[in-house]
Amino acid sequence: MPILHVQHVVPSFEVWKRLFDDDLIDRKQVGVRRYQIHRGVADPGMVMIDLEFDELAAAEKYRQRLYGLWAGPAHARVQDPQSWIIEVIESAEL
């Protein structure tokens, strides 16, 4: 299962979260099955999001839409945006 891992710094987590909740890219329609939002403990402005997809092509399509979003007015809301498409190789509960 491909996971699009996104990481960036936000000046205001609360403002960013409202924009994320507005879902400008329509996550479900593009193929996001589930997501998790992570936040830095020492730096609450560091935000990481993992978006899970059934297909690699859907993850790549969403990633391209993110780059378009970051190039527009949303660019002022995030700093140093980065993304990777990854997959879980191993997982264990201890």
C-alpha cells in the first residue's frame, strides 16, 4: 500500500489545520483511503501527514496536486514542503 508522506513547517498549526480540513484537493475522490497527521513535540509547527492509497498512480496524482497547491496562495501557509511516496516494509506490535 503506497503512502504519501508529506512534511512541512507551518507558522500556525490551527490555521493550517482549518485549511487541511477544507480539503481543497478532495482527498477521498483522488483515492486517499486514510490519513494520519503527526506534529513535532518540541516543534509544534513541524507537521507530517501520511496519506494511504490503494494504488501508486493515485498517490502520484495526489502528490502532483499538492505541488500545484503549494505553488499557489497556499504557499504562504507552509514552509519547506517535502513529500515522498513510501511503503511499509515491516510493522510489529511489542
